[in-house]
Amino acid sequence: MSLDGAKVALVGGGVIGGGWAGRLVEHGFDVAIYDPHPDSERRVREMLDNAERAWSRLTMAPRRRGKARFCASLAEAVADAGFIQESAPEREDLKRKILAEIDAHARPDALIGSSTSGLLPSKLQAGMRRPERFFVGHPFNPVYLLPLVEVCGGEKTSETVLDRALAFYAGIGMKPLRIRKEIDGFVADRLLEALWREALWLVHDDVATTEEVDDAIRYGAGLRWAMMGTFLVYRIAGGEDGMRHFMAQFGPALKWPWTKLMDVPELTASFIDKIAEQSDAQAGGLSIRDLERKRDDGLIAIMQGLKIEDFAAGRLLAGHEARLYEASGHNAPTTQDPAKPLALHGATARPDWVDYNNHMTEARYCQVFSDTTDAFLIHVGMSEDYRREAGTFFTVETHTRLLGEVRGLEPVSVTTQVLKADEKRLHLFHEMRHGRTGELVATSEHMLLHVDAQSRRSAPMREPVAGTVADIALAQANLPQPEGAGRRVGDRP
Ligand code: NAD
């Protein structure tokens, strides 16, 4: 399924349904939401704000935002959707009733996923008329940021449906993990529940407070988990002999009665009071919204850090960004007259792009120009394949002039003129105009050098980039030099 286009319906708009709404809207989908709770629209709108804030920090890759629509009935929400995600409360009887209703009102070709944390898909699909299009897509909170989604089919789910669901989730930046066998709690929640049981015992037996349990995770194993999970970490812990040595050394300890995994402390009122009071003290007066933002900012920092390391969720993010850039280039109008400056990129000054002067910061002007260069390169045929096999461009010199103000939420559009191109060099001039007034607000001149994919040294462009660049350069050869081209810092206006 492509990144935009398909309509999505969300049935249930709580913590998880709102999180799905955030991820989908940030990827250009229009979502129709049904939730009978009177506060659901307010709550989902808050989640959408959180998601927008998070994605504007997570990536600079260009994205189109979709819209959220709230519906008065389930039938209205699912009527024209190609993909439906159910996120109602975790009760089998209720979910089966809701799924039967979705099944009755949805298009016959619509895919239907459930966010259930652990109910078996075979049981959930049992009463459906078209059970083959049903599967579990179990996400993690916050759904708009955490990439994992466990995908599990039931006895009657078709393989084609599972393949389409995996592709759909991957298209919105997720890491779909296909669960090999239907099992209560799937993979991730079985692991989480084991940890949670043990954590409750440690607090129950006064071995540690809630904060101390959390410290034991976040200063140690938690940092490793984001990078390598459990098996890879223990492989390293085995030293040069790896996993076999680790198993020989620490395997026997599994038989010692360290853990209380088969048991759970009695959840008496006094035990719940104890946990709640320790948790209040631990939160230090921060509201849930404050904590959500701290959590989101921390997750973003981790994912960006992992991106530099080209590992785990960071590698996923890098690949997703590459596809977003490519999609934005493909979405650009291709029918433009090459003899005129090309309009390939536009943006809106997001609230967090604005500085203390209440206008767009210098860095964001540069970002918009850099995104415009990327849009131009995609326009001339620079794909992921080209970058991997042929080469890429390095920007070696730029000169930017800031001529007018752009305030928060104001739109800009940029045109690109090719001043000159030879087999290795590409000389571009971008003009940024205010999207409402048309005023010229900035210009930027760029010299790019084409480099070979392997040697990273300058090398001639290859097809299809070389031919398209040459055609545009020839078509624009008679355009007048733009005012400001060739200027140096400090030249008189
Ligand atoms: P929630 O209580 O926050 O939200 C459930 C929502 O469903 C509520 O807003 C409620 O009004 C709505 N609802 C009730 N009856 C409905 C109906 N007939 N039709 C449509 N909506 C209805 O719960 P949640 O945490 O969002 O969990 C939803 C699902 O996601 C559950 O299956 C849960 O197991 C799963 N899940 C939860 C988490 C988590 O961390 N909270 C993580 C992964 C998966």
C-alpha cells in the first residue's frame, strides 16, 4: 500500500486509537474515528498535537499531514475505509461484537486489524463473515513514535492479507514483527509481563521502591535493550566465546529460585495504595502530559542516536526517511516547463521553527533550501538505487540571503534555477517566496559535486541523472541570471 491515498478508519480512540491517529495523520492519511466516549475527540486531538510535535522533532524529511474526522457511528467511520484498526477495550466479548459490526459495514476488500495486547486472533475472528481479512496488529504506546507492531494471523487469516498488513505498517514507518505462532500475549507482552511480575514482587517485599526498580532498568539494561535486545547483549557478555560460553556460565543460575515468575502478589487495596503513593512521589509533581513529552523527547533522542549508529530503530528511521524524501520528489509535479525555474518544494514554518524574534530561524531557512535541493535531485532521477550503485551529490559551497520574515505557520514555496551544470558539477539557485504574499523572502546559491558511490571522490554523473540535468541546464540556459547570483557576503545590495 502506498504512503498516502488509502482511507483509514479507527474504531476506539483511547490511548492506542489516538496514537494510531497520530502516526497515520503524520503520514498523510485521512482518518475517520469512532469512539462513543463523550471526551474522545478532545483526547484524540491532544494526541494529534503530541504526534505533530514529536514528528517535527524526529525527522526533517518532508511529509504531508492528513486530517482526522470524528464520526457519530461505527458504520459511518468504516464505510469507505480501505484499512480499519480496532482499538476498543481489551475484552474478548466486546471486541467480537465490535468486529462483527465492522465486518458488516466495511467494504469487502477492507483489511481489519485489532490492537489487542494478547487475545488470540482465531477467537476474535470466529464470528466474522469474512474472517480471512482479519489479523492482529499489536502496537506499543506511544503508537505514533514506537515502531514495533506485532502482526499475527488467526486460523482463517489469508496469507495475502498478512502480507498487505505488513506492507501497510512498514509504509507508516513501523517495524512489523510477524508472530510465527498464535500465542496469548504474543512475544513482547510475554517478556514485559515477566518483568512486571518481578517488579511488583520487589516492591511488595520492600526490596525496592518503584523508583529504585525503574533506576535498576534505566541506568543499566534499559540502555542496552534499545540497541541490542537480550540475545545480542548476552552474546557479548559471553566474551570471545560468545553465546555458548554465556549459556555455560549463567545457564545453571536459571535453576536457582531467584525469580517468582509463576506467581503474582495479591493485589490488595493496601498494596495498590503503596504502589500508587510511591509512583506519585517518583513523578515529582509532573503531570501525565509533562511525562508524555519527556518520554517522547527521550525516545526521539534515542532513535536519532541509533540512526547515527545505523542500528535497530535508528536504521529503520533512516530507511523510512529515505522513502519519505523519495515520495516527496515523486509527488512533485513532473509536467513543469523545464525552461522555467522549477517549483519542487514548499513548507510551512512550524511553531517550533520560530525563534525569540517570532520568525523562522536561520537554520530552518537553510533546512528548507536543503530539502529543495533534495527535491531537485529526486526530480532528476536520484533514487536510493542510484545512490547505492552510482553516486550521490555533496554540497560544497552555499550562499544564503535572508530578505524577508516568515512567521510561525506561514507557508513558503521555493523555485530552483540551474545556473550551470557540467559532468561533475551542479550550480543551483533557489528563490524562496512567501506562500501568501509572493514576496521574495530568501535566496540560496549552491554548488554541488557529484561523487562516486564507492570511492566518495568526484566522478561524472551517470544516467538517468546526467541526461536529465543536462536537459534542464540547456532549457534554462537563456534565463536571465537571478538578482543576487554570484554575490559574496558583504556585497552592497
Ligand atoms: P483505552 O481505555 O484508553 O481506550 C479504549 C477506547 O475504546 C475508549 O476510548 C472507549 O471509549 C472506546 N470504546 C469503548 N467501547 C467502544 C465501542 N463499542 N466502539 C468503539 N470504541 C469503544 O484503552 P487502550 O489502552 O487504548 O487499549 C485499546 C486496545 O489496545 C486494547 O485492546 C489494548 O489491549 C490494546 N493495547 C493497549 C496498549 C497500552 O499500552 N495501553 C498497548 C498495546 C495495545
